[in-house]
Amino acid sequence: MRLAAERLVRAFAGTPSRVGLVLFSGPRNSTTLRACSRGAQPGEPTPRMEQDCKIQWVSHLTDDMDGLAQKVQGLTYPRGTSLTSSALATAAAEMSQGRADAGPVVIVISDGRVMSPKLTRQAATFVKDRARLLWVPVSTYAKISDLKEWVSKPVRENVVRVKGFDKLKMPEAVSEIVSRVCPLVA
């Protein structure tokens, strides 16, 4: 995953693009999952996004692709569940920081398993109000029927299926993602 993310970031070097990166996983227990998804209940501590929810800003929007690629090289996967809805909400919040003349795009690269399809659908709708949403399911577990609801239309332009993480790091997979985001960059 790191090599693919690094190649994806570097593909936008020398363009006017700005790239932000959120690394996400999710909490392992239901109490923390509930707090991360819906807020802490009275008497419960407020969850910390990075430590408890496993939603980490690697970089807010930047045009320093070399610097971001170096950060990507140092990442370790935060094992846990897949709190995709919170990662989407985090990315959507960043859209107000984008260039006024840019067409914002949010790319989700995931194994396809989400903790809550309902919350993911709601978060995806929130993202699509602000940006184009493209999904890269890296597995055979992804429910395409769900993805069709979550991604921007037309679906065929906003879903890039990759059969495994070994395939994701290949230049062809990265080129396909880039060409879907911006045909002029590819």
C-alpha cells in the first residue's frame, strides 16, 4: 500500500494539484467505535481521532509532493477495523482548503470492508456535496452494490477495481487511478 500511495502522490508532482492524505483504520471495540462514529455518551471520554479512532492526517492539502511521498514512506498501517465513514468526513472537511479553481476529488483506497455501510453512505453523500468521490476497492470483498451508491456518477469512471495489494503497487494500477482523476496528468 505504501508504494502505491507514494507513486500516486508523485504522479501529481509538477502539476497545480494539491494532495492531502488521511491514513485510516478503526477501533477494535464497540464502545470506542460508537464514540468515534457518533460521539461519546455522557460519562465517556471523548475519543482521540488518531489514537482511539485510528484516523490520522498524514498531510493536509499540499503541493509538496516530494515531502508527502517521504512521509508516506514512513507510514505503518494502523491495524484495526475500517472506520471509512469517519475518514470520509475528515477528508470532506479539508475540501474548504482547496484551490477555488480546482475540481476536488477524494480517492478512497480500501479493502472494501466498512464498519457501517449506513454511516459510510451518509459520509459519502456529504463528500459528494463537496467533491468527486472515487473508490479503489482492493479486494474481492467489496460489495459493488454499495460502492455504486457511494461513489460519484458515472460509476464506471469512479470505481477502479484492483484484485489485491500486490497489484495495487504496480505502475499500471496507479496510472489507471491517476487517469480517472485527471486524464491530463496521466
